[in-house]
Amino acid sequence: MLLAEASIPTTETPSGDTTNESSLDGVLSQMLNGDFQGLTEYLENTVLPNLVPACFGLAVIFCGYFAAKYLSRIISRPIRERIDETFGRFVGTAIFYSVMLSLIAAVASKLGAPLGGMAAILAAAGFAIGLAFQGTLSNFAAGVLMIVFRPFKVGDVVNIAGVSGKVNEIDLFTTTLDTPDNRRLIIPNSSISGATIENISFHAHRRVEVVVGVDYDANIDATRHALQAAADVFEHETIHGEGRGTAVILGNLGDSAVEWKVRMWVKSADYWKLTESLTAEIKRQLDAVGIGIPYPQMDIHLNRIDAADVQGTDRHVPTRPRMRPARRDSSLPYAS
């Protein structure tokens, strides 16, 4: 009697996978034979008792979707406004998927899903996918590091992977640049993280430096005064303060000219404009005081030695061999 009572829950309770599979196989066999009584019993004993928990789980996941969206938006909004737009979006996306995955795993566990076996399958699949997409995953990892540590942000002018441009977008896999001549460059993040990153527009101020060479005959004091006058023309655009302002430096005594350096601190946004303006003003000031800007020159001295000058000596005067054209053979057909 006890054995019979112990065997009843094993066959009628759909709690084990083996019992459910055997019951389902039996129902299918009966349906193939034209007997649908087993299908009715299977629906009443197995499907209907689990239908309500399944609907409740779907409702929880549906409500959790909107809760995850709201939570990610609330947390990422101050990050986007105060820190960085790209980093805020990344944080919001990470929070949304973390909440959804945790909620789905909890609901599946309550419904009796074998999470241990699923975790093992997902781990094996993830390992295989990682081997197949090594380059893509390296770009992803580099993108996450750039978003978190933020060596540059959208709108910065940078020099990365051997190219220069303005950052248009930072994704998890690629970074998009717009060059000064309006070309769109898409660079893999792994190429950026493994190279030197130069953030040109990171600081608010930059130093303009123009190198100019003048004649050796020019007076040093007069040259310095003319170069300083060129820098003083842009007094209002110059940034003053400790380590800032303007400077005229005697740089080097070159092969053909005396090299000077004219330096001026300006706003980063005005760097290229003031570089051109300062160069032009230096030329005007030097021309006004008559100081020339030389160009590289090379003096070549030739000494001619005649044959009469070396007669009676042992010196041998090299002569150029005389070339004579070869005579054509008139018997050849193409010699006419």
C-alpha cells in the first residue's frame, strides 16, 4: 500500500522532466492513433496548472521592462548633463540590460527552469563566440575603456591612429571622425587604444609659435624689436598670466640664417587664425625695417685647368672619350 501511494505522485505530478516527457510522448502516440482523451488529460493536469504562473511571470517581465527603462533614464540623465553624453548613454544601456537579465532569470527560476544547465550552455557558447570574434570583442573592450576613462569626448579635435579630425561619435566598436576637409573616418577602437592619443582641443589655451630666419647682417636688437612689434599687434587676442603672454627667442644660428622664434598664447579656438595672422605680421614688420629673410644657398667654385698649364709635368689631364656612331649595314632591310 505504501509503495502504491509513493508511485502515484511520480506518474501524476508534472514536477519532473522525465515524467513530463514520457507523458507527452504517450499523448502524441495516442493522438496518432486517433485517441484525443490523453491530450485532454495532459492539458488539465499539466498545462492548466502552469498557465497561471506563466502568465504572471510574463506580466512581471512586461512591467519590469518599463521599470528598467525608467530607472536607466533617471540614472543616466545627470551623467549626460554634467559629465558626458556618451558615458551617460553607456551607463543607461548597462543598467537597462542588467535589470532585464536579472528579472528574466528570477522569473525563470520561480517557474522551475533549469538555470544551472542553461548557465553551462551559455558559458560554452560565450567561449566559442569569443574565439570567433576576437577582433570584435577587442574593439568592444577598447570602446568600454574609452567611454569609462574618457581620454576624449564628442566635439574634441584629436590626432589618433595617424589621422586628425573632430570626434563625431564614440560607439562601443568604432569611433567616427570628421576631418578638416570634410571626410568621414570610421576607426576601430582597438586601433585607438593601442596607439598614442593626442587631444588637441583638451586645454582652453594653446601657444602659437612661428619660426623665422633673418640675414646674418641684420642687427640683433633691431630684429628683436621688429618681431616683438609684430606680436604686440595681437595684444587683445593674447592670453596673459603666469607662463603666458608673448616671447621672442633667439633660437639658432643656422646655415643660411639666424633663426628666431615668436611665441604667443591664444585661445584654442583661435589657434589657426592667429598663426596665419602672426606670420603675415612678422613679414610686414621685417620688411618695414629692411631686414631680409634669406633662403638656403649653396656656393659652388669651379677651377679650370688647361692642357698648356700642365705641360712638362707629370700630371695627367683626363680627357673625355670620343664616341663615334656605328655604321649601318646597307644589306639589312631596315637600314634604308
